[in-house]
Amino acid sequence: MRRARTLLLLPLVPLAGCRGAQHALDPVSGEAAFISNLSWLLYGGATLIFVTVMALAAYAIFGPRGHNPLAHRGLIIGGGIVFPVVTLTALMIYAFVGAPNLLLRGEPELRIEVTGEQFWWRVRYLDAQGKAQFETANEIVIPEGITVAFHLRTADVIHSFWVPNLHGKLDMIPGHPKTMHVHAERTGQYRGQCAEYCGTQHAKMAFVVEVVAADVFEQWRRAQSNEARAPDTPLLQRGREVFLTSGCATCHTVRGTSMNGTLGPDLTHVGSRRTIGAGLLPNGIGALGGWIADSQALKPGNRMPAFNSLPAADLHAVAAYMASLE
Ligand code: CUA
């Protein structure tokens, strides 16, 4: 009996896994709310139909022999034809009526271009003319209560942009840029994840969308628009020199300096990010040092070569310089 009860509870386990900051059934936007409501309707309806059909099957098998009331012609036509047609038609109408919730709404008040790359997210905040104001990576900050357009594209293979609390998933297909509108109504941090297999590190291609109050967003936007902080101690100055002479600038930009590579993430304010490696490690000098020394051991197959020949003192200096770029 206890085992049977445990088995009955098993289907609930996947729901428990959805808890937290990445949760399709905890919508914070109208878009996600429609998806969540539709999901509950389908779960509820499917459960009701499943239980009814199983009960009828049990009655047919274990019920009294002889004349079976289930063999009635009306029940076969009603349950087998009329009921599915009516139910599926109603569901189709509900989906058609609700679908505009998922489409683009009017003129967005903020435009952000997100490019999927193996295996991280390039994030550019655009002005009204579509020109990039500044660039960051893997962490997107948006204000609550306004319509934000995410212009989605890919630099290489197919990725998929998915923040379950905010919207459904949208594939980033080479040559086919797409736009998603989100109107977030509650502040908080919501985790996103690449939802289309894109190579060895697909699973470790995460990001965060942080929804904040309008004034907090303005403050953040101003800070991110600034050029990088100049190093003000010998250690940080040494760090910048190592960065310049070790080839880091081939791939990375630090705005306000001569370092302007564009293959990898813009590092102008890397010290202000919560994580490095697209959600891989909490940010800090230790994690930055480990990543620079051997990112291939931490995230095999990512595009950054290991810099394990750097002397320890130089590694420390460059990691400290990165951490200082807030
Ligand atoms: Cu990018 Cu999976």
C-alpha cells in the first residue's frame, strides 16, 4: 500500500524541480502567465480524462458479467466522437484567443540584442536607432513594468533563449534574427538557460535576467555605459600590463583602453557580474584566476585557450585587475 502511494506521488517530483528562479509555473509576466494557465488547464483536463477512462476500463474488466451498460451506443458516440471534438475545439479557441499574449506588443521601451555564442550570451543594449550603447555578457538587467524587446540572434549554431518565468523559449537560428517582447511585472532574479543542444557545453550555457525598479535600472545603465576603471595600485597596473601583453586583448574588449578584441565577452565591467563562464562559477579573484589559468579544465570545449604558462604572480595580478573592473 505504501509503495503504491509512493508511486502515485512520483509524477509530482518533476514539478518540485521547477521551484526557484527558473520556474515555468511561477510567471512574472503576462506572456509567461498565459503559458502557465494553459499548462494548468492541460494538466487538469488530462488528469480528469485519464482518471475517467481508467475508471471505465476497470468497470469493463472487473464489473458484473452479462449485460454491460458501457456497451451502450450513445456512450460510444458521445464519449468517442462528440466529447473529443468539443474538447479539442474549445482548447483550440482558447489558444487562438490567448495567443496574442505571446506576440509582439507595440513599440518597446527598451531594446536589447542577445547573441547566442558557443557557450555564452553576448548582450548589447541598443539605443532608439538600434546602435549599441554598451555590451555585457550573460547577465541582463531590465526594469519592471515596461515592454522590453529582446532581439535574438546567433553567432554560430542554433541556440535557444529561455527564461521560463518570463516567456516561452525561442530558438536562435543562423540567418533568422527574431524578436521577443517581455513585460516583467515583478522584480527578482530569473535564471535562463540555452534550450537547444549546441555542443559540449550546452548544459553550462546559463544566464540571468534581473528585473529591477526603474531607478535601479538607470543607475545600473549609467555604470555600465562608463569606461573601465583605471588601475590605481601597482598590482592592478601590473594586471593590466599582463592583460595587454599576454594576448587577452585579441579576444576581449575593455572600453576606455586599447584592448578591443570582439571574439569573447566584453570585460569592461566584468567585476560587477555575479558569475563567470555563463553561470559556471561565482565571480571573484579566485574563480577568475582559475578560469584564466585553465578554463579548459573548468568548461572543456569553450573557446578560451588555457593560460597555464603565466607565472603565478602575473596570474594573480591579472585576476585582481579583472575583479577591479566593476
Ligand atoms: Cu547554446 Cu545550447
